[in-house]
Amino acid sequence: MRFGLFIPQGWRLDLVGIDPGEHWRVMSDLATYVDEGGIWDSLWVYDHFHTVPVPTSEATHEAWSLMAAYAATTSRIKLGQMCTAMSYRNPVYLAKVAATADIISGGRIQMGIGGGWYEHEWRAYGYGFPSAGVRLGRLDEGVQIMSDAWREGVVSFEGKHYQVDKAIVAPKPLQRGGIPLWIAGGGEKVTLRIAAKYAQYTNFTSEPEGFAHKSQVLAGHCRDVGTDYEAIIRSANINAVVGDSEAEVKDRLNGVRARISALTGETAADAMLNSMSTPQGGSGTPEQLVESLQKLRDLGCEYVICYFPEAAYDRSSIEVFERKVIPALA
């Protein structure tokens, strides 16, 4: 099992109270820490414009700008987004941006990609909010366009959603065959079928029963489209608040709640914390997390991406996870 780590960028209200002039230092210092430590396989950001669980005026730093910055300031670690919303950028333009970042990084970019879901920011930024069918249709076509552009360096495409006429993407990415595709989401009829056709990685629920079911659906789509299910690496995300005792975990979760509730209200804060408050979701003692993640590993999960809500303020959860959880599973 390999592990990635989300760098706080504000989207989940994880830079609150830090002066905006200090944001890059905080983010960059943590990126350097995970890059130089040799423990983590990848670092990640979210592709969002407005905060959750409710939009606020707090900072949310843009994903692909951060990709370029991390490409230039790290040297080893893989760099991904979980996940880029296909409709936020023209797919040929996105292919060009990602290829440039891959060149800067020396061949370390990962393409996390999905259909997009956050209606408020879609409408706020003037994208409308088309049906799920349209959003996923764009995902399917966009992935094809990017793959062709990276492989050939030039692409033409005539689809329902996108039309491309001999667009040149030069230089191509450094990675042979193009940038790895992490197709994110658990939609069973469409998203997992797109993943079966094109993905090197998938990303869906960390809940064991759900993970097992989504894996079976993915396997069925692979049989239908004639691709190798075993070649697709399945991943999941967890929200990690780690303590040496259950009491310490509870105190840490209460600290996260106190930080965000003044901005979101108590109901929204509680709803957000519910997804973080169990070992299955990623929070607990090291022993509880090892047990929970072993169950996922036994179901075929080979990669876990960890979000630490305290990371901008306190790295001790990360350090405990590095010492006591990763060695038991890596």
C-alpha cells in the first residue's frame, strides 16, 4: 500500500487564521517536508474555487497554479489533484497546462480528473450547471483528447461536447505514454465505465462494503470493454486525525470543529466533522487506523490519500501516522 498526502490550500477551511501573505510559505514548507522525507509517494491538492461545507470569503488557492509551483520547488514526490473538474478548463488547454507542469517537475504530474459536482462554484464562475450526463460526457471526451494529445503531440477530435482541429501540444509530457489518469468517482453506470476504458488509477469510497461493491462494478465494466481490471490501481481518500488515545482524537476533532464552526455555523461544521470522526473515515488511534486500512488493503486498495485537517497548524498527526501506521501497511 502506498500513501499520498493532501497539502492544505484553504478549500476545507484549513488555512483559517493564517495571514494570506504566509499561505504559500505554509503550503510550500509542508510540501518540502513530504518531498524530502521519503515516506510519502505523492502530494495532492483539490480543484475547487469556493470553500466547503459552505462558501466563505476564506482563501481557496487554485489547483494547477499550485501544481506548477510544487513542480518547481520539489524534486521527488508525485504531484496530483483530486480531482480536476473536466468542465472547468478546455481539455486541450488542460493537456497543455499539465504537459508544461510535467516538464517543470521532471515527469511527476498525475492527472486526477472527474466530472465535477460543486454546483455553487460552477454557477458562480459562469459555467452553469449542466446535467450529470453532460458533465460525464465531457469527462469521457476530454480524457480521450488529453490522452491523444500527450501520446501524439497533436490531436483532432469531433465529439458531441468538444471539437479539436489539429491542436499541437508540444512539448509532450516527459512520462512515456502520457500523464497517468486517476479517474475519480464511484458512479456505477458511467464514471466507472469511463475508468474501465481509460484509467490507470481509480479513486472511490474508503468504506469497506462500498469499496468492495465499486470494485466489482469496475471489474464488470472492464470485462465489457475488454481492459485489464488487475492493471488498474484502486485508491481511496481518508480524513486523518490521529492521536495516541481516543480522548486525544476527540480533543483534536473538537479543535477542528471550533476553527471552522464560526465560519460555517454549528450544523454545517458537525456535518463536515462526521466524515472525519471514525477509524473507517480515517481518524483514530494508530492501532485503529492500521486495522481499518488493512481491511481496505485486503479488498484490493493499493493506494490511500490522506487529508490531515490540522496540517497547516500542527504536523504531529502526520508524524504519528508516518511512524506507526505507514510502516505497518507499506
